[in-house]
Amino acid sequence: MVLAGTHHHEGTKYTADWNPTQQTLTLTPVQETTPVMVAKLSVGNWQATPGSRLSHSDVEFFQSIIPLLQRLEQQHQLENNSQLSRD
């Protein structure tokens, strides 16, 4: 979401919303209104909040995209570093 410059992203399976004030990430299936997960970022670690209802297949899906997200984050950092060195 930082890469897109917004706090909201709608994918094919989930909608993700980042609340920078509360430091929470909410995941909601696209066709639903009830979140399956709300996680809070606390001192650099994610903490699931009570009521999260991720299924095993949800967890597998998110684990499968971790390498992609890490590559995107690395690319974003490289672009930022490159831009800073030009300034």
C-alpha cells in the first residue's frame, strides 16, 4: 500500500486497509463486509487482535505471497536510495 501511495488496496480476494493512526491492518474478503483479520503493529511486530478469523487457506495464501512482498519492498527501498543519491 505504501508502494501505491495509499492506505487502501483492493485485490482480487481481499481488501486491505491500513490505519496509520491506530497502526492497524484490516483484511476483508472482497465480497464481504466483516474483516477476517485485524492486526496491530506494535514495536515492529504484528499482533493479531481478538476476533481474527483467518482460515488455513487464508494463512497459506498470505504465506505464499511473502516472497513477492519482500521483493517489492526491496525494489522500493532501492528506488528510494537511488533517488536520494541523485538529490
